[in-house]
Amino acid sequence: MDTSRKGFVRPAAEAEFAEVRAGTATRSQVLLGPAEGMPHFAMRRFVMGEGGGMPRHTNTVEHEQFVLRGRARISIGDERFEVGPEDVVFIPAGVAHDYTVLEAPFEFLCMVPNLPDTIELESSGERGRTTP
């Protein structure tokens, strides 16, 4: 879909959900990204269910997030935060972070630059390359 010269509107439901392999009870959608012709950023939606979360990991790109619903405990570096609806979260590139769902579903938007991203799980040393 080439959107470089015009705007558009589409239902979010048109973006398919995918299970997040590293997570527990976690899935995501790429709402806007390179496939839609976004030149700079990707917008993703994450939904974490009961008992869900993501283990401690790092990414090579920064994350800007907006919490839509639910509650979670997020560790960023050495700090822990409890977040809920209307909270905004910034995670710098290369800083270890994790998520533990406190009230499901925990749902947030996550914006990242359209750059190669490598995720590294802290506990296993597992690495994987992701795209927005």
C-alpha cells in the first residue's frame, strides 16, 4: 500500500494479530508501518492477557508507549513502575525492561522508529531480529 502521497483511514481490525514469541499471553498488531509506506515510525498495538507479560529484554530502538487499558508493572533499567490507562512510557534504546500484567487485558500502543531492531532476552541470551 503506497501512502507516500496521500493520507488514509482504515479499521485497526484489518491489521492481523500475531503472537509475541518471547511473551506470555501476549499478541501484537502493526497498525501502521513500512508495509503501509510509513517513512519514519511504526505504530503497534500490544494486548497482554491474564498472567501475561514480557521477560526482561533489550531492544536496539527506543519505544514510546501509551496505555489504553488494564494495569501492569513495568521495569525500566533499575526502576519499577505501575502503569494504567492514559499513562505514557518511554523506554530508551538498549535499556533492559519487562512487563507483568496486573489487570488484564493490558493494552498499549507502541511507537518505534522504522529501523532494524534486535531484541535480546536477558535471561537466556537469546537474540532475534524484529521489524516494526
